[in-house]
Amino acid sequence: DGDCGDTLKTGAERILASVDELRGSGALADSAAVLAALGERAQAMGGSSGALYNIGFTAAARSAAAAAAAAEPEPRMWCSALSAAAAAISEVGGARPGYRTMLDALVPAADALRAALDAGSAPRTALEAAVDAAAAGAEATKTMVANAGRAAYVPQARQHGVPDPGAMAVAEWLRALQAVICDPMSGK
């Protein structure tokens, strides 16, 4: 939908360009600090995606800080952070799941992560469930009518059969996160 890919590429480039700075500051050792830093960089990418990612990461950072203060186990902290991000994006952006937006991938991912952990799954298995749910949610946008975001201005005939770019982006960055977390060569 227009510039979504370009906007997200700009955001990713800014994040990658700041990894050494974040590593040097020690921010990468603190989940809340990482999320806050991602929010700052997301704002700079521009467009509505930049603003929404900033809102989501900022809410996730606050949630992560509260969870850490309460000594919540890290996998549960990530559940809370992901849910807080989705709730903030929904509140500010006015969208809900089913509106053909990034929330159609983000909300199912948060729900699947929580459900898998509640069922006793190992964190890596729970993350896999979240990634799968995000991919399925993004895929489901192919048949949805856009009710929010830039896609709401695109004729329905041009949208049908094409997944929402924002939802696909969420599925892709979650898949990338999974690869980094689960790859034994990544040092994690």
C-alpha cells in the first residue's frame, strides 16, 4: 500500500545503524531499554507506521519495565509487552483485529504466545506459536475489507487476494526475532 515497504526499510536501516551505539550504552542488556530505543528509532522512520510503531514500542517498554520491577519471568514479560503494544496501537490508531491492519498479525501473536506459555510450553515453542499465529493472521487479511489505515483508501478490488503490508511486516519481524533467539550461532 504505497510506501509501507519503503517506510519500514528506513526504520530497519536506522535500527541497524544504531546497534553498536546501543550495545556500547548497555541498553541491549535491558529489555525495556531495547524497546524504548526501538520506539525512538521507529518514530524517525516517518509515516503512520513510524508513529504506530513508536506508540507500540513505547507501551511495550513501559510494560516490560513494570514486569521487571515485579520480577515477572522474562517470557511472561514479553507476553505483557506484546499485548501492551497491540492495545496502545489499537487505542491510538482506532483499529481492531479484522480491520486489515498490523493488528491482524500482532494480536494473534500476543494471544498465541500467552496461550502457549499458559499451557506449559517452553519459551521457544511459545515463540514459534506466536510467529505462526502472526503469519496466519497476516495471510487472513487477503480476504478482509480494509476499515483503517492507508489501505482503506485503496479500492477493494485491488486489495482482494493481497495481504495487508502492515500485517505482513509484523509477521516478518517476528519471524526474524525468532531466528535470532532460536539460532544457536547467534550467541543467545
